Amino acid sequence: MRAIIVGAGITGPVTAMALQKAGIEATVHEAYDRTADGVGAYLTLAPNGLAALRVLDIDHRDLGGFDTPALELRGSGGRVLARLGMGRDDDAGTVSQTVRRSDLYTRLRDEAVRRGIPVEYGKRLVDAAVVPGAGSGAAGAAGVVGPPGAGAAGVVASFADGTTAEGDLLIGADGLHSRTRAILDPACPPPRYTGLLNTGGYASGVTVDGPRGVFTMTFGKRAFFAYANRGPGDVWWFANVPRAREASADELAAWTPERWRAELERLFADDAGPALELIAATPQVIGPWNTLDLPRVPVWHRGPIGLVGDAAHGISPTSGQGASLAIEDGVLLARFLRDHRDPAEAFAAFEALRRGRVERLIAQAKRTSNQKIPNPLTRVLRDRVILPLVSRAAARSTRDWVTDYRIDWNTPTTPTPTPR
Ligand SMILES: Cc1cc2nc3c(=O)[nH]c(=O)nc-3n(C[C@H](O)[C@H](O)[C@H](O)COP(=O)(O)OP(=O)(O)OC[C@H]3O[C@@H](n4cnc5c(N)ncnc54)[C@H](O)[C@@H]3O)c2cc1C
């Protein structure tokens, strides 16, 4: 089998490496040029994502991040509400890793290339057509995908530069605004705005309290602020700013760096903690941008075309799980393709396993995001009663089913397609 993978973010290279382990060839097609890997935001990889990478013999120490052993949640006055661990003892002390997204992309792509997987740049998918199999009766046409199980003979992907690629299946790992998703289901609802703007940066030359790597997160009077001490004088932070309506591109552009910095200073002026100091010590504040998720994508696959990662289930960054779920996806889909051989069956089995887990997490992340939107009338109740209760409950439940999730690569999956 030969797979066309669309997107060389996190899910694309991981899926390609997992397919290689399963004995399936893949080529990764990325819309942007290689030089587009710039500075930008960072993310935290949780123990479940790190464990999925270990299935591919990728060690967390090779990702360029730093240990993030815990989160500490605080109210706007500085009171500690809860402390949540971010590791697991039976993984030889492995804890969550905080890493720049661009470092993670680059390292995963480089590792895929080192393993002999082709990654092609400047290949923006515009369309995909199923090649009908003998006796399927399905006509292949650009953008028209045959019925599942129609015995497709393959897929032809068309790119914006006029080139095409052929394979037995196509995996859309093309992120939150996936073109593959639109090809599968033009009526799919667009990503949802979660009510928060996102922003952040890297402060230097400033010293803050707190153990190295631990994220201190403050539910402030007007907005949410989080920071972690990466090392002496090196502090990474982000903030979530409530905004009722999704900002248009023009509205975002109107926040010049100076105006945005002044707005952040206003928002955090009355909260405990070092937010103002950190913002002042940040040469370039990143953002703002809208925080989006995708609560339910109705169609994950048709015939030999399927979705993985954010293309199938974008989740708010509040969860700290988007990248980890994406990595799990890549490894699990490869396991199903190894065992089922018919891509349509493998995609169906993958969806049956994954949909419940990811949609439950997306809903949980949205509830947490809602707590970041302070209401002046109920804020005291939120800080004194709701947040401590919610945080403690989250600390107990999340570890069981989210971060303790492990993939058993070696056990064959049952080759039974799921009814749709
Ligand atoms: C600010 C921020 C903070 C986050 N924090 C966390 C966190 O702490 N923990 C966590 O686990 N997750 C976090 N996430 C989420 C995480 O980054 C995503 O879940 C993850 O990147 C999804 O990986 P992906 O490969 O599916 O999509 P992406 O990383 O978006 O990659 C998609 C790739 O596809 C390419 N592409 C798009 N369209 C096409 C096309 N038509 N043709 C070819 N290529 C195409 C894109 O250029 C890109 O390279 C955060 C996200 C953001 C934005």
C-alpha cells in the first residue's frame, strides 16, 4: 500500500513514521515551503502523547523541550487552588514536555526524512479524486469521493502547483482548516470560536518565583495568565483574553504590538503574580489570535480518504492535548491499516475507537475555557468554590483516562468494520 499524507505539521510526519513501522509506504505533502518554520507559539506534550512517540522510538529528550512536571492553578489574588501532576511513575519519571511548535514540527519532519520518508514542500492540496476499482461502478471525478467500501483502486491528489500524486489511500493531516475535510464533506461546520483570544511570548532577563518547568496559571479578574520558568532569566508565558465575538482579520491586525501590549497591561493590572513584569520583559509579544475548536466533524472518512489530528477533531489549547491526540491518531491509524489492509475498513475502525475519546476531551476543554471568562458578578464564587472543586475533580479524572492512555502496538486489532 502507498499512502498520500497531506500536511507536515505534527500528525503528518508521525503518521508516516507509524505507517513505515506497519510496512506501508507514505509520502508527506506540505503546503508551505520548508522555510516557513518560524518562531511562534509553544505547546505542552502530555505523557499520553510522549508514550505514543515512544512506540516509534522517539524519545522525549530529543524534542528540544523542557520538563513540565506540574501545573499550579491560582485565583486572581494569588491563592493556590490546586496543583496537578503532569507525569506518571511507571514511565521512568517521564513528565510532560513544553516545546515550541516549530521545533516539534522540524524535529518530527527531520526524523521522518532520516528514516527515508519523502517530505515534499510547496504542495497545497486542492482536490482529491477516487479511482474506481474494477466492478465498483463509482465514477471518479475531482472532489467526488466514491461510497465507502466501493472497492476503490486508489486516489489521485491534485496540488495548487498543478502537479498530482497517486496512492492507494489519502490521509488528511492538514490541520484545523483542512482542505481534505472540505473535500470529504463540503457541508462540514467551520471551526467554532471558543470566546477567547490567545497570546503569549518568551520573556528574558527576568526572574520569577516557582520551581523550574511548573506552569503557574492564574484565573485573573479580567483574563487568564500562565507562565513557566524554563531556566534562569527565561520564562515562557501565554494569556487568554475573553472576547465575546470572534475577531475578524482586520480587527486582529488593528492590534499593533504597542496597542496590544498596553491592553494586556490594563487587563492584568489588578492581579497577583508577575504578569506585568513578564510582558514588559518580552521583546515580541505573539498574537492575539482567535482560539478555535471543532466539536464534531460529521465525516471522518469515505472510501480510501480519511482524516487525522486537528483535521478531524481540533481541540482548544486549554486542554493541553491537541498535539498528544494528534500523535495518538497517527500511531493508531497505522495500526489499523497494518491489520485491515482495506483502507475504508481501517478508517472505520479508527473512527469507532477514537471519536468518543476526542469528543469527550473537546467538551471538557470547552468547559475549562468557559471558566477563563470571568463574570464580575460570580467571580468570587468561581475563585472560592467552583475552581477548587473543578480543579480537584479534573486532577483525579484526567489522569486516569487522558494522560494514562497507552497504545498497544503489538496486539493485532480485530479486522471487523464498524457499521455506519
Ligand atoms: C497557540 C496554540 C497552543 C497550543 N497548545 C497546545 C498544547 O499545549 N498542547 C497540545 O497538545 N496541543 C496544543 N495545541 C494544539 C496543537 O498545536 C495541534 O493540535 C496540533 O498542531 C495538531 O497537529 P496537526 O498536524 O493535526 O495540525 P497542524 O499542526 O496544524 O499541521 C497541519 C499542517 O498541514 C499543512 N496544510 C494545511 N493545509 C494544507 C493543504 N491544503 N495542503 C497541504 N498541506 C496543508 C499546514 O501547513 C501544516 O503544516 C496548541 C495550538 C495552538 C494554536
